[in-house]
Amino acid sequence: MEIQGYNMPEDLYYEEHHFWVKEEGDLLVMGLDDFGQKMAGEIVYVQLPPEGKNLKAGKSFAKMESGKWLGKIYAPVNGELVEINEELEIDPTLINEDCYGEGWMFKIRPDDKGELASLIRGAEAIEKWILADIEKYSKEAEK
């Protein structure tokens, strides 16, 4: 689904800081969404924490930066970090080039997949959220 130039697939879950999540068997794959990567600009660095790290929903567990921005990466659910996309160490711009594919960031084994219900999902919810953030960030840019 496209919302004012942002590609936001309806079949994904979204965390409020613009990270997407999709189910892949017992695991969850996570990455930065199209809105997030366009707002950040070219990603130049992603901190890749060690596999096995315990994650707490809503808490930051890594950082990323672009030429104009330094941001935190927040856990979408409670669980264990089981895999990192090591390609991002070599080429973090994969996030900009293919944020929903080759630019994935982490794989998480959730403590409880039921926690996905607290994330943003479905065309109506995604559109409402993205339009609100477009308005919010355009007002900040005017200041």
C-alpha cells in the first residue's frame, strides 16, 4: 500500500518508531520501514548487538545513524535476538535500497507472539498512523 509516496505493505506489523515486523515461522524478522529510511536519509552505520541478547518490548537495544541523524532501534516485542543481518556491517545502505528485503536487520524469537497484537497493523491503522506522522514531521520541519 502506498501512502503519499511511502511504501507500507499491509501484511506487516509496525512499531511506532518505524520498524516493521513480519512472522517467519517461529521467528520475527525486523527492519526499518520506508517512512523511517526516507526520513533518516542514507544509512551509514547500524550497531549489530550480539546474538542471544534478551530484548524488552519498547526498549532500545541498538543504534543506527545516517549523515543527518542518530537513532535508536527499539524492540517490538519481548524475546531473544537470534540473528543479525551481517551484510549491514559491510553495506548499511541496503536498508535504503531494499528496506523490506535485503535490508532486513534482525531476527527475534518472541517470548509470546500474542504481543504482535499491540503493534500497528491493517490498512486503516497504518494509513492513520503514517498520515499523522507525515503531518507531525512536516510541522517540525517548518519550525
